[in-house]
Amino acid sequence: MIALSALAVGAAALTTTGSALSPEAPRAQTADELLQQMTLEQKVGQLFVTYAYGRTADTPDPVNREEFGVDTPAQVVEKYHLGGIIHFTWSNSLYDPKQIAELSNGLQTAATSSGARVPLLISTDQEQGQVTRITEPATQLPGNMALGAGRDPVAAERSAAITGRELRAMGLNMNFAPSGDVNVNPANPVIGVRSFSSDPALAAQFTAAQVRGYEDAQPAGEGVSASVKHFPGHGDTNTDSHTALPVIEHDRQQWEQLDAPPFKEAIAAGTDSVMSAHIVVPKLDDSGRPATLAPNVLTGMLRQELGYQGVVFTDSLQMEGVREQHPDAEIPVLALQAGADVMLMPQNLQVAIDGVIAAVRDGRLTEQRIDESVSRVLKLKEQRGVLADPFVDTGQVDSVVGSREHLDEAQRITDPTTTLLRNDAALPLKSPGSVFVTGASEKGTRALSDSVRARGPRSSALATDLQPTPEQIGQAVERAKASDVAVVLTNAAWNPDNASQLDLVRALQQTGKPVIAVATRDPYDAAYADVPAWIASYSDKPVAMESVAKVLFGETAPRGKLPVPVPEPGKPGTDRYPFGFGLGW
């Protein structure tokens, strides 16, 4: 338990954060100087990143007491000498940009006024598209597969630069992005549109572009550290590593040709970190362990073969893919032995830290090995400017996050990504009086309906469940009968669990009204229903729906090209729509 006097000092310090001006930065020290001053406990703390519950750094939350033995996020940082914090909505950390900035400053005050006084890496997963932790008013973009469809690496770089600059304005200095996985398996339940492409060269080009965008954002010092994931490649699996341990059967040649190129290019682009995958690759490593715990993968393949010398993060250690085989106290020890540097979100933070310290004390890990990882972490913080000044000016947040400049550029980036896969003379629309929008997205249906209405026609929206009920389908049919055109948004309708979405599409067709379908996630849906027009938007975000509306009404010609092939169901090796396909007019 932290002494009351220390808590009082911390509380007093926190009251000075979150003001219009940034707190005074701590005296800058080099990574090497800091390392020499740290105790073993402080060093080990630098190798862990976790969440903490609370809207501010000094907000008590009973879940903090339950999980960490203290009350506030600041006390979690102080107690464990953490190297970093990761933010989520469910940890009550992400409300609005100014609140996030104030929370970040408060956490940095806690870190720099306790223990070794080392500033934090503050992070989240702002991949954009499907995985977006911070929503509006932060600038929203449609994600990696959409960027792959746009075929413009400069746009991909600029997308990352916008995201990175906004994160840094909110006090976050690290983003667990981009995904460098090559999505060669259409049944992949965990990657999908998070991947740029099924083509290794295209995925590699765009992964490197985003690394540069995140880390080299201008003005100088406004970028964030990138973390390319999930090494050695999570693209060819039909199992979600959050719930089970996937096995990928790629041999050495397949790995070198399919999976490795994005990581090679990311390393060449200077990525600050790489995240490991909780997958077994038996033809590359015979240990039977997930890659996160496999020396042949992290040390052999990543460090020795690819020459990577930066920071290696594990994926979340709460995922079942890494917890199936080993107890929680042993997992971080095995990860360090394998070559990882930072343990992300262990199931029990105290147990994990105690496990590492015990391993040093009994000789399974040397303190020199700990120093190697701590040195990498501190040098990353030094190079990214975190040691010199971890604080942000909360008075400037609103002028950066969701700025008109960023929003306009986001629309310009998104417009060329919309991909037209089928058009039986249905598009562009010829002055319809009314357009009905439905499908498995409340935000998407509302946004597209608003965009349609802004162009003159009457429009209404009806959002359904991901698995539409018969009642919802009946309601949609009646609304469609009363409209001139029906637009239906699908979301992974190819997945058998979501097959009732296809029932909705078929029911709308039976009304006799023109039906336009929009695949708002994977484009694979387009092979599962024949309608007069199929569009792939890769996202249901308003920025993507505005781009769809522009195509519907012929304001812009569709320019996107498929970054993955759309296979013919039940016919292996046959594509309904091949890689690179995309209609125009």
C-alpha cells in the first residue's frame, strides 16, 4: 500500500494537470542514465502495459481495487512502476478528447513523480475501420482494406498521420497499428478488413506507408510510435486467437512469400515496435508454443533473420490463445525468454510481475536480460520525445482532434476506396423520389439515409440486428414497398452465423423494387446474393457512407479495386470477383 503522504503529493500534482497549459516537463534524462538508477522492481514494471479504470487519474473505481489492490489509475501506475497504460472505452478511459488529454496528463504526473520517475507509453488500438477505440469527434477513417482498395500509399500514409497527430494531441504516444497481416483466408474471423490486402506486396507497401505516417507526422514531434502486428502473420486462420489457439500451416517458403513482406518493409521503414501473435506455426517452429512464447519465432525469425532490434510487444496476455498451455505467472517469463520485451495486459498483473522477479531471483532470467528489454523501452520513449516532455496542452486539443482540415482530408481519402462490383444498369440512380436504407448497422443506415436525404430524395432508415429477426425482415419489406429504391447494408453476411442477413436481401428483392447492396465489412458478401448492384465500402462509418452516396447519385465514379479476391461459394479456386476487380462508368 502506498503511504498516505505519497498519495497526497500525487493528488496535489494531479490538480495541476488538465489545465489549459501543459505541466512543466520533468528534467530530461537519457535512457542509459535512467536505467542505471532503477531497481529491479522498477525495471520489471517498465516491461508491463495494462489498463486502469477511471475517467481521471484520481477517479476511484472498485474494479481497480479488485484487480490491482488500489483505487485509482494513478495509484496503479505508482504501485507497479508501469511502463505504459492502454486505454479502452470499457475501462472508462475514453469519453471525449479533452478528458482523454487530462487523463493522460494525470497519469504522466503519477509516473514522473513516483518510482524511477519514467514517463509512460500511453496507447490504444486506433487502427481505424473495424477497430476504432476513439470515435467522434476524433476523425474517422474506413480502415486498412478500404485503403488497399484505394491503391494510394500516400493516402494510407496521410491517414496514419491524421490519426497519429490526433492521438498525440490527446496525450497518447503509441498506437497498436497497423495490422501487417496478409488476409489470404476469406474465413478469417479476426483479421478480415483489418488487413490491407491478400497480396503481400500491396500489404507490405501500405504497412510501411502507415508506419511512416504514424511516426514521421509533421510538425515534428507530433507523431506516435507504430506497432506492426501480428508477427509472424495472422492472415491465414479461421480461428480467433481471443478465444482459442489458431494453428497456421504455412511452411518456410509460404511464410517468406506471404507473411513476411509487410514486416520486412515495416522494419525498413523504422517501426518502433512489433506485436507478436498468439498462433502456433508448426512448420516454422516445433515447440508447439504460440509464437509469443517461441524463441525460434521472436528471436530466431524476427530478430536474427529480419534483423529487428526494436521493441517487441506481446498481444494481450488475457487472450485464450496464449493462456491455454501455461499458468499466468509463467507466461511473461516464457515471453521474455522467447525475445519479447513488453507484456501487454496480463490476466493478473501482480502475479505476472511476481513471476518475472522470481525468475530473476532463481536464475531462469538474468538481470542483464531484463536490462536489454528495459533499455529498448526507454530508448523508444527517448526517441519519440516522451522522456523529454510527456505532457500535452489540453487547451489545444479541440483545435486538432476532428479539425475541419482533418475531416475534409478524411473524405478525400475515402472517396476513391468505394468499389463497385456489380451494376445491372441500376447505378447511378435516376432521380428517385424515395430511398429506403436498411441493414445490420444502426450508425451506417442512419448516416447513409442522411446523406441520401441531403441530396433531395426522401429517405428513411431501419437498422436490424446482425442476425435480422423475421419481424425485422417483415418491417423492412413493408418499408421497401413504399419506396422507389432499397439499399441494404451487409456485415459479414458470408459468415453462417449471420446468414439471416441474406434472407433480408432476398426478401427485399421479392418486393420488385430495385435493390442495391453494400458490403460494409468484408467484400465477400457480394458472392452470396445476386442483386442489381453490389458495392463494397469496407466500413459503415459515416465518412464511408458519404462516399457510397456520392457513387449512388453519380457525383463521383467508383474507383476502388478489390484488394482481395471474392471467391465463389462452394467452388474452391474460383473467384466470383477477382483481385483488382472494380467497375466504373
